[in-house]
Amino acid sequence: MARAGVDLRIQLGALSSADLLYMLRGKSDLRSDDLLGCFDWPSAEAAFAGSGVPSYMRDVIGAMGSEERLQLLEWCTGMSALPCGELKQKVRLCVYEGACDGDLPEVHTCTYEIHLPRYSCCEQLRSKLMLAVEHRGDGFHNE
């Protein structure tokens, strides 16, 4: 049974405002290394054997600004910030079988998966990925 009127000032008093915000909101200013650490790269290398897609993905993330990295995190996890304890599971890069350079990547936020076509170049991946991320808030459209 919870006690009413528990005063947390003693327990939380040692923390700075920035630390408290980080605990509550997570990390919203992502560096490249922060976002790169959210992906399961060894599995990606095996899945895309013979393709440069995992390398392209690293290059694209490295060239992104902080806001773009945060948008990519939101697109692939549904989270608006990186939790202070990091992700519970890494985002997997999967091959989007049957897709071509003109297709957009697909994301499955519940299972933390991005399905990427075997893009022929880094610029193609960047272009299609950023278009998908740009429309992350559009939701499901039924015609």
C-alpha cells in the first residue's frame, strides 16, 4: 500500500535539474554515436551480404543533424527521445525482399525493424529514408 505524502526531496535533492529531466524525458539531443548504438549492425551485415546498405546507413546517420537523428529514432521506434537506460532492444535492419531503388523503406515500430531495399548507392538510401522519415506522422491512410 502506497504511503500518502511521501517527500522525495531527500532522494531527488542530489540530482540536478538536467539529470531529473534526462530521467523523465530521455535524451533528445542525439549524437551520431548515440543513434548508431541503437542498431543491430552484425545482423545487418549478414542480412545484406553483398550489398552496401549497412555501410550506407552508417554514412547517412553520420551525416545527419541532431534533429534528423531524433526524427529517425521516432520513425523506427515511435519514441520521441532515447530513454536514459537506452533501448531495451536494438533496431534490426532487414532486407525488403522484392523491393527496388524506387521503393521507400518500411518500418515496424512494435518489433523495432526497418525493412530496406538493397539500394544501389548511399544517396538513394538517404533520399528514400528521409522521405519516409519526413512522413512519419502521417499515420495510416485508407483509400
